[in-house]
Amino acid sequence: MLFNQKRAKKDKNRRKMTREETEAFYNSPRWRRKQKAILRRDHYQCQLCKRYGRISEASIVHHKLELAEYPELAMDDDNLVSVCRKCHNKLHDEKGAKAQQKRRYKHEDRYSGERIS
Ligand SMILES: [Zn+2]
Ligand SMILES: [Zn+2]
């Protein structure tokens, strides 16, 4: 909901979550449960593809407002959206941070169960 996003944006000086904290979050049972609930809510369809009239299977639950910056929205349904891998990559590329492109997104790896060998 917009209300949450506005409220979150106001408060800019909070401390960010550390890498360890976000990893712990993505490993937590409550996040796994939440992911499943969100995918079910979105009918396992990528919500971005859907906007363009395409149907793709969603495998990733993405935080619209980044987890590290907005930990209070970590479990907020309105901040979570099911997306496919392609759209997910795009979402993170759009932010443009080169450092971000290099690391892999934990929430992506966790759910899909795909392993890089
Ligand atoms: Zn998509
Ligand atoms: Zn994401």
C-alpha cells in the first residue's frame, strides 16, 4: 500500500541491515512460508509480465523496497511481488548499481532451488 511506502521513505537515517542480517532473513522459515504465500496469492505468475499481457511462471518473491533499506517492510504483503527470473534481473539492473549486479540475490537462489554447479 502506498501509505507504507510513504512512511518508509520519510525516515532516511535509519541504519541499513547488514549482509549477514539479510542472509539470515532469507534463510528463515518465516520468509520461506511468506514466499509461498505470496506466490500463491499471485497465482504463481510473474506480476510484471502480466502487466505486459504475458504469462510467465514466477519463481522469485521480490521486495519492491529493498530489504536492507526497509527491514520494517520485510514481511509486508504490499511490498512483496512474485516475478520471473528475467524480470527480477531487470528490476535489479534498473537500479543501476554495479556492485549489485555482481552479487547474487539470495531471495532468487533460495526459492528456485536451482544450484549453480
Ligand atoms: Zn516476468
Ligand atoms: Zn529482488
